[in-house]
Amino acid sequence: MRFVDSNVFFHAFLVPHRELTEEERRVKEEAKAIVRSLEEGEEVATTAVHLSEVINIIETGLGLQRSSGFLAWVLTTETIKVYPVSAEDYENAMPLAKEASIGANDALAYLCMKNHEIREIYSFDRHYDQFKDITRVTRSSG
């Protein structure tokens, strides 16, 4: 099982309002391939916080109907595990966020991975590369 970071969904779903660079087009295509892999049943995990990030961005960019559809898909897909997040989880994430110079939600993702023995993360954020006990993956396995 891999953790899926919210940016995968951002890159896959959002419609750009300008011409993308070659690198941005490559990332968008990789993100779409990862989502296709999830649709085909690859087992992944995320947190309620990361899910919330995606829902808010989709709602803003694509509308309430699309964000509701995305939420329904995630919640009814048996191969997508959504872990809950507590205030205590954030308290535990804050020292790591400061030490590693990353955002609180990224620290939260890393700690969730550690707690659930997940060793790979689908993400386009390179700052995960500083953690030597996990591997950042940018291509679907399917």
C-alpha cells in the first residue's frame, strides 16, 4: 500500500488556465496515470486532512458537483483507506514540520505513513525525499 498525497489529485484533475510547460505536462500525465491505477483498484491510503485539501481545491476550481463526486468516489472505493486525524496528530507533527522545514500537513502525512508502516508515497513534492525511510513515487505501478 502507498500513501497518496493531495497534490496527485490536484495535478490530475485541475484544468490549467495557461499553457503548461513540458515538465508540468509530464507531471499532469503521471498524476492521471496514478489516478487511473487507483480507479483500477490499487490500494492506497490518505488522511481526512489530505482529502479535505483536495475537496476544497476541486470545489473552488471545478464546482460543488465535481467535488461531491470526488468525495463520494473516495469514500465508496474499498481500496482507498482514509485515516482520521486528531488535534494530537497535529501536535505530534508540528516539531517535525519545523525541523524538516515542511508544512504541517506534509509532516502529518509522513507520521501517518510511519504509524501505519507505509513506505511509499505518491507525491510530486520533492521535500519527501529528505526522509530516507520512505520512498517518493511519481509513477503508477500499473
